[in-house]
Amino acid sequence: MPPRHPRLHPWVRLVVGFALILLFIFGLGSISKYIPGARRMAQVIDERNLRATAIYYTDFEEPAEGSEYIRDCLDYPPEAK
């Protein structure tokens, strides 16, 4: 029977977990600027002064027009002939 390997101490696992998260954020995050389209997306975000982490924008014209269109389509559906 092969010898059992002792499990890592919980604090060591926690530190390794945090290190992997930081590596993912700062390592892979900085590499992401080389993904096609990411540079253009960053440029648009800067030009329009958007908050990239926001889920829904209500203070810009495009979402307001889209919201009005959806509301109008639901309130006044096309009539069947």
C-alpha cells in the first residue's frame, strides 16, 4: 500500500488560493489587452465615460431608446389582419 500524503494545512491552502486569485487578476488581466477587440472596447468605454462594471445604463441615450421601443412594442402590439 503506497504511503498517504498528508493534506495541506488549511492556512496554506488559503494563501495558495489568494495567490491564484491575484495571479488571475493581475496576470491574465494584463494579458487580456491583447485579445482582439478588447482595445477597441476599452477605447469606446473611455470615449463615452462608461462605468464598465455597471450592469444597466439608464443615463445614456441608447439604452433609453431601446427601453422605450420595448415598452411601446409591449403596449401597442401589431394587429393581426
